[in-house]
Amino acid sequence: MLTLATTTPSEPEIFASLQGEGASVGKPSTFVRLSRCNLACHWCDTAYTWRFSGDNRPHTDGLDFAREANQVKLEEAEVAQMVAALKPDRLVLTGGEPLLQGAALARMVAALKELRGEFHVEIETNGSVAPHPALDPLIDQFNVSPKLAHSGNPASLALIPERLAAYAADPRAFFKFVIAERSDIEEVLGLVAAHSILPSRVFLMPEGRDSATLRARARWLGDLCAEHGFNFTDRLHIHLWGDTRGT
Ligand SMILES: C[S@@+](CC[C@H](N)C(=O)[O-])C[C@H]1O[C@@H](n2cnc3c(N)ncnc32)[C@H](O)[C@@H]1O
Ligand SMILES: Nc1nc2[nH]cc(C(=O)O)c2c(=O)[nH]1
Ligand code: SF4
Ligand SMILES: [Mg+2]
């Protein structure tokens, strides 16, 4: 059983769109948004996946209860069928933190590949959770977004050195840092040096949930990327459709 976020009160958040961020930006992709997270970023644009009134216990894989208006429980086979029915041959698993439901995701992706054959599968992850061993070999690309101090998470929860080292050693992983202020680059440089990450695998992305904020921050963030040899990524979906569920 998978716990998904919802668009309207009961519709699971499964939708075809364009990858809006990072190394695959612009590519037609189907998104599956899982519920729940192990972190709590101040500026999270999908806090409805994890900020529940009166109950914020962390999710553990295999729990089969739906308790909040923003969640729906579906069988893995049903999710696979919904993804297979949409056009794209690329899948982006996101959330919330999708790796909290790794075992169920492995069953879903295996079922999808049975239905549709080869599929490119990306995971959006905060980089603090290890992929389930059954899921790991089914993933083509990890979009790892480690959370800096301005996210408001304790570093002891958000930046797990062994986990970041494992992603740094994995050629499938790209690193996508959310940047709110110029000085945030210092923390990025420290992490990149500590884990010997090539700049060509690093993306800097402005924090923002509207076009005007993204554009204003892009002006100085682009210069910082050029200076340090990092990739810049915008948030294409925000410019095209705004901060809207299901896009
Ligand atoms: C909602 S998260 C879900 C996946 C995973 N929990 C993570 O943080 O990577 C998807 C992406 O959106 C980014 N994000 C969330 N809120 C944002 C904001 N206000 N501005 C810019 N990026 C944001 C995250 O850093 C992450 O790269
Ligand atoms: N179009 C689009 N691209 C995205 N790339 C990463 C997203 C996410 O929320 O993880 C996202 C999203 O929500 N929409
Ligand atoms: S880790 Fe991702 S889903 Fe969780 S609070 Fe941060 S941005 Fe939101
Ligand atoms: Mg998003």
C-alpha cells in the first residue's frame, strides 16, 4: 500500500507534466507525489504532504491507515496502472519524502515496468534517507536536495554525512541546493568539498514559489553559478503554471 498526497480532496496527486527542475528540466514526465516527510523545511512548497493537524508522527513503511484529508491510500498495482495510462515514459517520484515508502515504491515501479516496459525513473529526495534495497536498482536518477541551515531543520537530521557520501559516490545522483541568500553558497561549498562532488553534478536553484521571487534571485544566483562552475536551475513549472497542485 502506498500513501499519496492529493490534489482535490480525494484525487491522488499523479499527473503528467514537464520536469521543472534540475538535470532533466523540460522533459515530459509523470509525477507521483507521496505523503509524509522526515524533515520540516520552513519554506516547503508541499507542506500539505506532511504538516497534519494534531498528528505529526513520522511515517514508517507499511502502515495502512489513512488519517488526514490530504492523504489517500492506494494499492501499488493501482498506482502503476494510473501511471501507465499517462503519456510520458519518464516517472518522477516525489513528495513529501518518497524514500520513506521505499519497499512499496519498489513494488509499484516493478509493476509499472511490467505494464509499459522500460521507463526512466527519477527520485526527488532530501538526501537523508537510504533507498530501500529493492528500490535502489530500479532507479535511474537521484535528484538529491540536501537541506541547508535556512531550511530550519537540525543539521543532525538533514545532513547525514554517511548518506551524503553514498550519494556522492553514486554516478546516478545529482545535487540540487535551494538557495535563498548569496551567503548560502558557503554551506554548499563546504558540502561539495567534504564529499568531493564535481561541480558539474551540482545545481543551484532559487528558493521561491512565484515567478517574481525566482527571477529576482536568479539575477545573482546565475552569477554565483558561473563563478563556481555549478549548474543553474530555474523552477520551470512555477513560471508556467504557478504554485499549483498537480503541475
Ligand atoms: C517538495 S520536495 C520533495 C522531495 C524531497 N522531500 C526533497 O526535499 O528533495 C521537491 C523539491 O522542491 C524543492 N522545494 C520545496 N520548496 C521549495 C521552495 N519554496 N523553493 C524552492 N524549492 C523548493 C525541494 O528542495 C526539492 O528539491
Ligand atoms: N513540474 C514539476 N517539476 C518538478 N520537479 C520536482 C518537483 C517536485 O515537487 O519534486 C516538481 C513539481 O512539483 N512539478
Ligand atoms: S524535505 Fe522536501 S518535502 Fe520535506 S519539508 Fe523539505 S522540501 Fe518539503
Ligand atoms: Mg514541487
